[in-house]
Amino acid sequence: MTVSNPLLTSPLLTRLAPYTVAGYALFREVVETDGALPARIKGLFAAVAAINKRDAGLAARELARARSQGLTLDEASSGLILLSSLRGEGVALAYDAVLGGVFDGRPAASATPATVHAAPGEAEANFRAYFGSVPPALANLLALVPRGADAYYLMRKGTIECNRLDRKLSELMLVAVLAADYSPMAATHVKAARTAGATEHELAEAILCAVPSGGIAAWMAVGTLLEVA
């Protein structure tokens, strides 16, 4: 799909910085076309990374392109689930507004949302299984505010296991968002994505989905975590 990109059509950049324009056009090509990951999924990753950086305009363009390439509302809503846990209400609701602008016919809110509880010991067992051991911050939460630990577990479970993307793609979306923030937490999800079956090429393309919102520094922050034979 060919879309007029504001950066690529900037009069000043096209006149003064042809190398910059040419390089960014190549990044756009990676994000916008099928490769190791489908283009519609990369558009979703780019949109979620963009709203994480508070860029609603970029998020809307990426999501609209992804929809035109076959992204469904359920797939797109996985970004709302992720952001609710990872970045809180403000960013999640900003993404929800973008969803409303791109997808019509969304279901009405349920007046009586389902209530889910964590069984005793379920949160700690999940932390051990996922992280290998209980990280110090979560050990403190278990000891000091057990209900907070249950809440953390339930929201993390929603992000990774209970949306319409499979576990591998859920982890890769986390990698893309954290790469846009240059976050060291990306290492945890790079490892988890591999465990879920992600290849190094898929990881590389997920990281590059952060370039439109995070610049080339996103690659430098996370690209060192990849393994090249």
C-alpha cells in the first residue's frame, strides 16, 4: 500500500536532506510490507508504539493503514489491553479514541463486566513460571500488598494470554513499545518472545516498528539484544 507520508513529503527535508528521506523511506518499506511479520501486524505495533509516545496523529495513520491491510478490530484492541497494563489509563484511553476513529461499529460497553479472581498462590506461581523466579519488585508486592500482586498478575495475563493475538505476537508488541521508550525492560520480552517461538528476524522487524515514533535510537537501544549466528 502506498500512503503519502508527511515526513517523506516535507519540502525542507526533500530539498535539504535527501539521505534522511531515502533512509526513512526504507524504514517505512519494512514496516508497511509483509516480511518476517505481516504488514497489518507491523502497522498495529507502530500504532501502539506511537500512541505510547503521545502521537495520536501518527497512531491513527498507522492503524488506518493496518486496517486497510486486513487488521481486525479484535486484533487492534489487543493494543488497548497492552496499554492498559503497561502505560495506564491516559495512554490506554488515548488509544481507545484512535480505535474509535478508525473502526466503526464497536460494541457498546457492558453494564456488568465479568469479575475474575486469582486463586490463592496463583500470582506467585505465574511469576515464577514466567520470570524464572519472582523479581524483587514483585516479591515486595506479594509481601506488602497481596491484592496488588493479584492485580498485577491479572493485568499481565490479559496482556500476554487473553487477547486476540497469539502469545508470540503479544510479546513482540511489548518489544516494539518498549523499544520506542528505549527501555531496558525490553530484554525480558525479547527473551519471552523467543520462548514463544519468535525468530530473530521477527524480533528485528518488531523493533523497527518503533522507529516511526522513537527514531533510530529505538534500534540502538534494543537491537543489541538480538542474536545473529
